[in-house]
Amino acid sequence: MPVAIVTGASRGLGLALARSLAGDGWTLVIDARGADALESARAELAALAAAGGPEARVLAVPGDVGDARHRHEVIRAAEEVGRLDLLVNNASALGPSPQPNLADYPLDGWREVYESNVVGPLALTQLALPLLRASHGRVVNITSDAAVEGYEGWGGYGSSKAALEQWTNVLAAEEPDLRVYRVDPGDLRTQMHQDAFPGEDISDRPLPDVAVPGLRRLIDGDEPSGRYRAQELVSEVVRS
């Protein structure tokens, strides 16, 4: 059965996607910063994986993708399984909340956002490439409309996602035997979205599950490398 690394898989979109993969018998290597939440996710996903495939496993590696030692631990877990078909760089950092304007953005916080959203995912991808090349695998990098739109107060997060998008774009050109995607899941009802709008009611946003079918279309299908909006992919499936 196939093997995936999904970062930021203890909640939100990462957990929703991991549930879908586990239910189909994928073996998963998951990470998140919070060890307790990650262990709860691992137990849930392990039960789903066992039902989907008797040989499927779920390995949880707590830590921050911005930490070099942690990245090596994640890759060692995939090497223990023996293969890697999919890397989903979903974990990211919002930065200060409420979001400050660029004139007042603390530069130490800016660097932390870039370590989590740009440097960490690239470093993890570099480590994963030998395994991914062997399986002609896929890289899915989760981005945002803030990467292409000039939203007031979103300079740190948005510019980090723009940088993520561009190195993803270049990687697709450099690794033609892989499928390399940058995917905007749309506005979702997640903790990060709530943190971006403290005190506001975000109950009108859809749950992360709505983006999963679009992600699965990229993971399971034959779409070319490129930038996609997950919910538009779902709409295309419905129309067809």
C-alpha cells in the first residue's frame, strides 16, 4: 500500500486529509507541534488504517517542521516503512495575531514564519526527494489566496506562501518525473483561520473536509504539476 507524509496532521485540513488516506489503507507518517493532539490523531487514524488495509500503519512524529532534527526524524520514519509516495507540506505558522501591518511587523516573528512556511517545507522536501524519485511520487504544498492577493495585515503569512509557491513551481520544472502541486484549499473553518480573526464568528466558513476531494483528485489522478484550487477541482468533478 502507498505511504504518505502529512505534516500538521493533528487538526484541520491535515487531519481531514489523513483520515481520507487512512480510510483507503495508506500508511501514514504524521507530525504536528502538539504531542498530545498528535497522539489522539494517531490513534484515530490507526483504527481507520487498520480497517482500510491490514498492513497499513500510522507513525506519529511530534515536532516542528522548522527544526532540522525533527525533519530527519520524519524522514527516518518513512525510511523505516521502506517507501514514500506522497509528501504533503501542510504545517504552517500564521505569525502574530492579530496580524500586524508591515510597518509594525516584528522581524523576529517574520523569520519564524518563513522558517515554518518556506525553509522547513523545502528542507523536508529535499530529504524526501530520494524516496519520492524512487516511487515517481507526488509533492502537495498547501498554499493560500493570501499568496497572490494583497490583504491588509497579511504581509508575513502571505509573502511566505508566495515564496512557498515559487519554489514549488521551480521544483516542478526541475523534477519532471514527479507530480508537484501547490494547492489553495480556500477559506476553511480551522483554528488557524480563527487565530487570524480573533473574536470573530467564522462559522460561515466550511469545514476542512470540503477541500479533501479536490486534494484526492490530485493525489490519485493524473493532473499535471501546477497550481490548483481544491474546491474548484471538486466543482469540476461534480459538473462532469
